[in-house]
Amino acid sequence: MRAVPVVRAALALAVIATSLFVALTMSPRLGLDLRGGTQIVLQGKSTETVEANADATDRALSVLRNRIDALGVTDPSVTRSGENRIIIELPGVQDPREAAEVVGRTAQLTFHPVVSAQPAAEDEKLPKGQQRLVDEDGQPLVVGASVMTGEGVGDAAGLNDPSRGPGWFVTIDFKDAGGDAWRQLTADAACAVAGDPQRRIAIVLDDEVISSPQVDPSIACDVGMTGSSTEITGQFSAGQAQDLAVLIKGGALPIPVEVIEQRTVGPTLGADAIDASIKAAIVGLILTGLFITLVYRVVGFLATLALACYALISYAFLVMLGATLTLPGLAGFVLAIGMAIDANVLVFERAREEFGALPPQRRNGQGALPNALKTGFDKAWTAIIDTNVTTLLAAGLLFFLATGPVRGFGVTLSIGVIASMVSALIIARVFTEWAVRRQMLRRRPGLSGLAGNGRLRQWLETSGPDLMGRGRIWLGVSLAIVVVSVAGILVRGLNLGVEFTGGRLLTFSTSQAVTADQAREVVGEAGFPRAVVQTSSPTGGAAETISVRTEELTNDEALSIQEALGSIGGEVSKETDELIGPSLGDELRTKALIALGAAILAQMIYLALRFRWTFGISAALTMFHDVLAVVGIFAWLGKPIDGVFLAAALTVIGLSVNDTVVVFDRVREMRRSQPGEPFGRVVNNAILQTVPRTINTGLGAMFILAALTVLGGDSLTDFALALLIGLVVGTLSSVFTASPLAIGLERFWPDDTRTDLDPDPDDNRPGPRPVTRSSVDPYAHIPSGRTDDRTVDAPR
């Protein structure tokens, strides 16, 4: 019968060894918000001649990749998102102007015959295909329809020739039919006399004439320039020639594109966030480990070791999948440490119940501790699965509905949940099962941490309060919380971030202290009097960090704000730069509402299937209550509601339902074993029995979140604060909101498939109840030891 433990031990050893090997030999892929750089999101636009579908977007992606390769950026990333979006990541690029200029332009390179160099009246109707432009010298120009496009260009380069003077020029090599089109264009232009504007050829980039040279006099009419190359001359600087060559070499995009999102992160911000997260993880893990060890002694210490293995496993899993680790993802990684202990607490509390139920003379038996621990794992299994599935639902919605770095939170949270189950159900089980078989713990079961129910549990069992007898009061308090939260939203309003409103958010650090009034004044004088300027300082004194939020700005305007702040702040460094287009802001805001609604609906359906529909509705209303409470507190505090807050809100839903699931799981079990008990009393007893688990798990997660709040820095403080508030509210609401709601719904809609319930679930009248369903404990077949000391050596 030892085959299963041996296989489990071998599996645990293999998992740890593999994870250690991966961690030592592979490096994680860091997102731009951790390593610094610029991300640009482009959206294709349909025209009368081409549709911005997946095929056109893929061709545009290929063109953009060529341009980016020409920029010489190390390890760039160009990917398609959806049908018509392209996400470009440029590590190390801190000035978005160059990237947006080269990457973001549609680069519709076209070649036109010149019709006239005389200004045309605005009301004069031009023949079809002609358009009014100005040449490179700012003089009026009327050009004819395009004869060829940049797709006929094979290569381009910016060059200079000292023998021809100091100027730079651009050489163009044609491909396919491009050479023939160029020959015909120059042949037609050569028929005009020298000096006639019609002898010029306009080379146009995005409706801007970049060069309009005359065809050389040596070119004969109707003959044209032969060969597969030509030159663009003009008053180019070295940089202009190189940039133009990059655009021409990249080719023309098949569809116009516009920048709908742009993010730039300074190189120091990511390093600081990583350091802060590591410190928070270490401090949180130490505090959680000390707490668990203090409460559960030997098995608690071994569970802490398993937690360390969890961190190793989740990190290795992240690296093996090639997932991108983002700033919110770091927070999810740290948060999952606190959540990982939940499964161990569930098991240990169950094992304590089993061991405490044994007669005193059997508690020193050789199989008492192993059997109690095995039964704890078996009985906690369903609650562990349910709590982890609900968290995975929230994480999955984040991955599919969120964008940018927030999606990374969904990935790392999912990995953390899976790794925590491996840690708790395999590694921790191997460690603790080995320990409880030792002779030392058999003789001194109190050292194991599984013997005795503790003072809190004993008090709850003997003098526990009738919490559900005051159900209406608790629901009234919950309603008051909802009213206060809604009042905060209506009175203070929601401080929606640029992700949901559109606009630009710039964050700078200064070498000199700057007050908020000083910053507002110089930003206003720079031409942005309506900008929202805020300051913050880790030391609580004069500002060290300045944030400027405005409507859409160009990159040059953003630079002017930075220069204005530099006039009073000394050396100014850009920490973050976020640009969100208004259409994307509307879309993200809609997606956020859909994500929250879908999360609540998904959890409700899952709980209805796992338990009963009344339980599902109770949990859904409680989740809505919890999220609304967090939103309301953030509204009163004036905290930003952005994409990172969305990640926190969805996680709050998962955290909120976890405690509710544990209570409902115990209710389900007690209804089977106590079929004649009134439903209200069953729920109250289930709550009292799960209080130790709720407190221990909640404190373990709170240590982690408190460490993130204090040590996580500006980047993670609001995120951790939202989770901390949600954890406290969710823990309380599982008892004081979800449970009374379930009792109330069962009163009006009792389970018709059962006849073992009183017509009134709150009826506490003594007396027999009709029973038609077996009341046998489904785990009664699991042995807990014999009647003497000759017990089995291992769980069976």
C-alpha cells in the first residue's frame, strides 16, 4: 500500500529538480514595463480600395518588421492582435518620437507627374486624381494621379559622395515592374521643355512632397530613364537621408494605420519595481512562514518549505512557457504566494478535526496522525478544487479581455494557481506524510500541529455564537456598505485613468524638489493650462515625482512639457509615458465592464452547478457587493481606476468567492451528515467550523499584500491596496452576506429534491425530520485507526 506515497515522492522530486534546472539555465522574458522601452499599438484603417482585414494587417506587419530591423533595435517584437491591430515593442527606446515617426507613419510612397507650379484657387475643381500640395520649398504644386507606389521599390540607402559636395542623397533600387513605371514616368516628363514645371516629378510620402526634381536634360522625350535604380536629391541632412531610406526600404503599408496606444517606460522604473517586488515577496514569505509555523508547528514549517518550492515551480513554469513577466504580473506572482497557503490550511484544519474526534486512548497510535492527515487531504479536496477553479476563471477573463501589461497578471496568476496546487497537494503532502510517520511525532503529537483543536476552535464548538440568528442585521450592514459605496461614486466620481478615458499620462522624476503649484504653473505656461498636474514624494515633503495628465498630445508637445519642468526641477527623467486614443479608451472601458460582469456570471454559474442555484445567486450578489465596496473606497480616496485596478477587481472576485466556497462546501457536507437539522443551523455550524481556516488563510494573504502595499513602491501600492481591501471585505462578506442570503433564498425556494429539510430552514424546533437520503458521511470508509495501539503503519 506504500506504492502511492512512493510515486508521489518521486513525482515531487522530479518536479523540484526540473524546476531548479530551468531556473538556473533559462532567463525570464521581461515586459517593457520592467526592462524599459516603448510599446506602440497601431490600428489599420479601411479605405475605398482596401479592407483592413487580417491578410492586409499581416502584410503591413511584414513591412513594419523590415523598418524596425533597419532601426537597429535589439530584440524588437512585432505581433498582430485581432484582425487589424499591430503591437510593436522596442526595448531600450526611451524617446517615442523617433519610433512613432518611423514606425507609425503610413509611408504611402507615391510618384506623381507635376501638372502645374501655380497656386490653384481653393474653389477651383481639379480633374480627378489631381491634388494640391506644396513642394519641399513650401511652394504650391499641383500633381497628377499616382503612377507608381513604394511597392515597386526594392531597396534604398542614404549616401553621400565627397566628390559631389557635402550633401546627402538617397539611392533607390526598383524591383518587378517598378523600373518600367519609372521609365515611363520620366519619359513623359522629359517631353516638357527645360524649366517647365511639368518636367518635374513629385515624390510624395503621406501627401507630403519630399522631393520634386526635374528630369535631367539628357533624358529624351518618350525614352525616359532606363535601368533599375535612381537617386533622390535635395537638401537632406544625414539623419533625414537615413530616415527616408528606412521608410522607403521598408516599403509602403498596404493599409493606412494610426497610433491608438503608446507606452514608454524608463529603464530605472522596472528595476526598482523588480527590487521592490522581491523584497515584498521575501518579507511576505517570511511573515507567512513564521505565522503558519507558529499555528501548525512541524507541518506548518514543512508547508513553508513547500511554499519556497512553489515559488521555484511557478518561476520555472513561467520561463518554460516563454510568458512575458510584466509589472502587474510580478504582483500576481507575489500574491499567489499568499494564496498558495490556502490549500495547506484547509488540509491541516480538516486533519485537526479528524484527530480531535479520536478517543484519547487512540491518539498515540502509530496510524493516528497519518490517517488524520490523509483524511484531511481527502476531505479538503473538493474545496481546494472549487477555490482554485474560481480564481482561474477570473485569471482567464483577464487574459482574454484585458490588454497590455494587465494581461500578464492573468498569466502569472494562472501559473501561480496551478503551481500552488502542485505545491500543496504533492510536495507539501510528501513532506508532511513523511513527518507524521516519525516516532518522535507519534509520541508527541502536539508537536505535529495536528493534535488538538486549539482554544478558538474549542470555544466555537462549545460556546459559538448564533451568527445566522442575526442574519437580517448583517444584510442591513451590507446594504449600508453598498449605499456608502454608491454615494462615493456619485459624490466624488470615479478617477478613471487614461486607459478608460483616452489621453496622455506622463510621469517624471526630478533631481530638485518641486511643489505642485510650481509644476502646474510651468506646465500651464508651456501651453497646457488644462493639464491635471499632481505630485508625490516618498518622504512626504516636496515632490520628487510629477504626473501630468492631459488630452491627446503629440510627442513634440510631450517633450515641451518635460523641458518646462526641467526649468524648475533640474534634471528631469521620464518614468512613464502612456498615450491612449479616445476610441481605444471607450473600448477598454467597455471591456472592463464586460470582464467584471462575465466574471460574476461565470462564478455564479459554476457555483450553481457545483452546489445549488440559490448558492450561486448568493455568491454572485456577494461578489458584486465586494467589488462595489472596493470601487467606492477608491472613489472616496480619489485613487485611479485603471487597467491595473481592473486586474485587482477581478482578483477580488476570486478572493471573495474562495471563502464563500469553503463555507458552502462545508454546508453541503453537513447537510448529508445531518439531514434533519434546520438549514439555518447547518449554515451557522459550517461557518463556526471554518472560522479557523478563514482567519489563518486571511492572515497569510494579508501578510503578502501588506508587504506589497508598504514595499511595492508607487507602481504597486494602489494595486496591493485594492486587493487588501477586497480581501478584508470578501472574508467578512462570505459570513455576513453570502450565508444570510443563501438562508433567505432557501426559505422561499427550498430544495424540492430533498425531503430532509424543514419547510422553514430557520425553524429550530426539536423533533424528528423525514429523511429519504442517506446521511452516511462519504468519508466514513476512511480508517482513522484501530481501538488500541495496534494501528496500521500507513494510511490506506
